[in-house]
Amino acid sequence: MSNLVRISSSPACAMMASTASISRFSVSKVTSKVIEPHIDARTMEIHHSKHHNAYTTNLNAAIAGTDLEGKTIENILINLDKTNAAVRNNGGGFYNHNLFWTVMSANGGGLPTGELLAAIESSFGTFEEFKAKFAKAGATQFGSGWAWLCVQKGGKLDVCGTPNQDNPLMPEVGCGGTPILGMDVWEHAYYLHYQNRRPDYIEAFFNVINWTEVSRRFALEK
Ligand SMILES: [Fe+2]
């Protein structure tokens, strides 16, 4: 995997400035108003400053003094001992949200282009078929979790869902490949504005998908 980093976010994201961390994971900065009205600023602010911050703080506590300290988050998740609930939940929460912030943009939405669109059409038939499958993965995830678009080596794409803060990098989650797009369907991601209307939030999410960033991730991993 070519993008193994121990920083809080991708430098390609226009929404935030990342902060490198030498020995500890750190919380990225998010400009929360840029994707209104699709996702409201208050939700983004709480999501980032409270939820994401808590995952990050708890991850640092969980790995302090262990042999995981100093490893990349990708390395930690790929080799995860799933019985280690603190690292599983908080490491997943840290990684998942960092990806989540980068794949949303005020200039997002629409369709991807180029090789990513070709791969989507090759893997799913049409963009609309991909969209329906991705939306269904999010809408049918019982309780809290995530919907993912993953890429396998060779470029084949797949859609899946995971519960809680699990993600496709973790072993034996029934969902393989490297995630290049993730949608948070925890209620904390949408409840203030959408209440129980998760499908409405999912539809709105498609209006902010940063396909430029998803394409960048696809090119790195295909
Ligand atoms: Fe979240």
C-alpha cells in the first residue's frame, strides 16, 4: 500500500489542513460549513470536535506503551487483533473519519470521471447501479456503521458495509480491499438535521462526494 501515513488526513483535501504526528495520532482540522446545506455545520462541528477527537484520544491511550506505538494506522488495522476492543473501535474510528473528511467537498457531487468512472461501470454496470448498491449498504446497515467503496489490486471495485467502526482493512470483516470512499451512517453523522431519515442523508451525501479525492485514492491502490 503506497499511501501509508501516520498523519491525520490526506494533504489533498481542500476542507482541512493536516497535522503530522511523530509519535501520536492527531486530530485533523475541518472547515465544517463548506458542505451545507447537504450536511449541516453543527453536525460537522460536533462530529469532528467531539466524536473524532474522542476516537483519536482513546486510540493514543490504547496504544501508549505497546508495540503498536509508532506504527501507521493502516499497519495497525491490517494486523489487528480483533479481541483488542479499544484499538479496534478507536483505531477504526480514527481511520474511518480521516477518510470521511477527505471524501466530502463543497465542490463535490456529480459523477466521477476518467479511470474511476470506467472502473465503476466495469464493476457495477452503470454509475446509477453503483449508487443504488452503495446507498443500500448504508441504509441497511443495522445500527451504526459504514458503507464502503473498495478497490482490489487490479482495479476491481466492490461495495460493502461494516458495523460500528470496523473497516475493510481489518481482517475477516467480510469486506476486502482498500477503502477509497466511506460513508458514516452512525446517527451522530446526520441526526440533528435528518433525525431518523437516514436515506435522505445518504442522498445528500452524494451531493458532496469529492470524486477528485476518491479518484486519487483509486489511482494509488488499483
Ligand atoms: Fe462518525
